[in-house]
Amino acid sequence: MATVNFLFRSTKQKAPLTLRLLYRHNNKDYVFSVKTKFDVERDYWKKHYKNTKDAEIKKMQVKVNSELQKIESHVLDAFNEENVNLINKEWLIEQIDLFYNPLSIEKESEDALYWIAKIALDAHLKDNGKGGVGLSKSRINAYNRLSELFKEFQRNKKVKIKELDRRKFEDFKKWLFSKEYSETYALKKLSDLKTVCKEAKANGIETASDYFGIKTKQGKTYEEDMDVITLTNAEIASIEEVELKNQALINARKWLILACFTGQRGQALIERIKEENFHIYGKDLIIKFRQKKGNKPVTIPVLPKVKQIYEEGLPYPISIQKLNKHFKTIGRLAKINQQIMGRKQEVIEIETKHGKKKVRRGVKKLRPKFKYFSSHIGRRTFATIHNNILPRPVIMKVTGHTKESTFLSYINQSNDEHLDIFFDYYKTKELKEQKTSELNIVKEAQ
């Protein structure tokens, strides 16, 4: 738990107080200090924490404490929302700057940061891709993150919308790559920034002269060399057979098996695979609901393993974060530890103008397979184990994919049907030529 205190550190008679942030992490103590903009008198500060009968001093203590409480609350709230591994002196300086200079959206502005913040603020009024109104929480978070990144990028110089030309976009792109962000993530941020320019232009703000010529592209969601992490039938059997004594893990195992045999995403899995969505279908059972992503109606056949869990009792809901943690533990206990190449978020050090800084980035390397277990592994497993066994359009009815190319990318497969056609054609041709040759030899012999 973090604490904040204030110190008078100056030889002057009147000076701004210094804020000191203290916390402990992984058995190590951390202390970072930064100057505030709140000035006090040296003589008064000596009496600030003392009991006094002096009415003027008491009045001043109330006034000072009120202001310091605001600063303290701002810093501690930000601390509680941040990854503790990313907190350093530079982070603390930024929080104090945000306290005194919050993003203002009270009046029209030409600043890029104003329009990024405005999109997030007006999110509930924006048209969304589902034909409704209101951006999703993930899109709002994306714009809030863009605001943080762009502020770091522009540093002390405020960039105006009209200055966001091709060159500035390219500079931002290079900066994102220098921070070790993935291609997909960097290109998405550039696309979001282009949307910000479009929003500003629609509201009468001047844009760069080459604005219409700025092209942003989408990165590849699935890398061609990517190892799609799925479970084999043998690994699923190992998970089912491993002895679990912890009730939370037993509950999580049910969710993992349900994920593998319903093909649903983590949130949909927890929110939609519930008793009221099970329906009788002849002599069998089905699950019917609408997918949250894409708002698509989905009807899922209740397969034997799902039916067994349904009859024994469905698992109780838990958060995705806990589910991901439990899945990894189950995978470790089931000894699913084959070394797999994949990308995973890790804290790494990067060089900045102020020295080394710890940041969280996707790092690709070999790791034990269980370390990649998450709520998404079940969906990919479902798609993979049924591919080439059942018709793809049938599988896609369950997963909710509308294009076969997207489905194949999702499981990191290519459509190789054209290869079989070519091979069959030439094998047949070769066989015909061989038979013709043999027939000619027989005729000549006669």
C-alpha cells in the first residue's frame, strides 16, 4: 500500500512543498519525490502538524490540509490504477502535471489532445459498428490510452490538429515502434488518431493540407509464423484427470472444458453459458444467445462433455482475470509444459531520454505451454479440433465467424483445397499417360 507525505525542502523562506511517494513491492521499498506548486512559509510549516490554540494557525492548517488532501488523493488514485512495475519518478512528475493541468474540454480547441479526450467524453453519443449508439468500454479505453501516448510523444509542445500531417503521423509511428509496441498495436493507434482528425474536421477545425492523403492500414492480427495456442484431445483428457483439491480450481476446470466445447470467448462464456440459455432440441439440448461482439445470434449444440457439466451443475461465475490465472495453474498441474513460441505481456526495460524505463510489452519467446492459457484458448481449441472433421461453415455457425478466410486466420491455417485439386489433376493426367503408353507398347508387340 502506498503512502504520501509532504516536506519543506528549501533554504528559502517561502517555497513549494515536496511530495514524497512511498510504497513496498516484492519486499523492496521505493521512494520517489517531486515538487508541487503549493507554496507555504517555512515558519508556518514548522507548526503545521502541531496542536495549537492559535486561531490563525488552526485556520491555516485546515486550508493547507484541504489542498494537500486533493493532491494526495489524485496521486494515490492514479497509483492504484497503474501497474506497479511502471511507476517511477517520471510517472510521478506526470501525475503532478495532470493534477495542475488536467485535460480541459470546456471549450473548443485546436489541440489534438483536446479532441482525443472529447471523443472519449462523448462516447455515449457516438454511432457504433453494431448499428446502435455508444462506444464500447474497450474503445473508450483505447482513446484514453491514445491520449496518454500522444501526450508523452508531444512532450512539452502542444500539437495542433492542423499540424497532424503525413510527416507528423510518420514521426508518431516511429516513436511507437521505438517504444517496442507491436506493429498491430502501433497501426491501430495511428488509425485512432486519424479518426480524431476526422472528428475535429467535422466540427470545423482546420486540418493539415495533406489530411486526405494520410493512409492508415490495419496490422495483421494473426502473424504468419504465429503459434496458435490450442489444446489437443490428449491434453484436455489430462486436464480432466488431474487431481484438484482447491474448489476454485475445480470450478475453473469446468469453465475450461465448457470453453473447449462451446467455442465462446471469455466474457460470453461466463455471461451466456447459463441455465436459462439451455433449451430442449428434440432429444438433445442447445444453447441460444446473442454474441456480445458483433451482436450475432448463436445456437450451440450441447456436446457430451458440456451436457455432463450441465447435469452435474454449471460452474459459478468469476472474473476473467481470476479465470486466466486459474487456467494457468490447472495447465501447470496437468503438466502441459511443452515449450511453445508465443507472444506474452512482460515488463521490459527500454531506453528513454531520461534513462532506462520499465514498460509492459508483448514479448515473443519460448515458454511452457501452460503459461499461455487464457479464456481464449477454449475458443481456438474448439475451432481447431473440429476443423477438417466437420464442414467449416458448420463450425463457423458456432464460433460466429462470417468469413472462412477470417476463421482460417484465427486458427492459423490456410485454405489448401486448391493444392489437392492441382495434385489430383496431375496425378490423373500422369496415370492416363502411363496407361496410354502401356497400351501402345502392347499394340506394337502384337
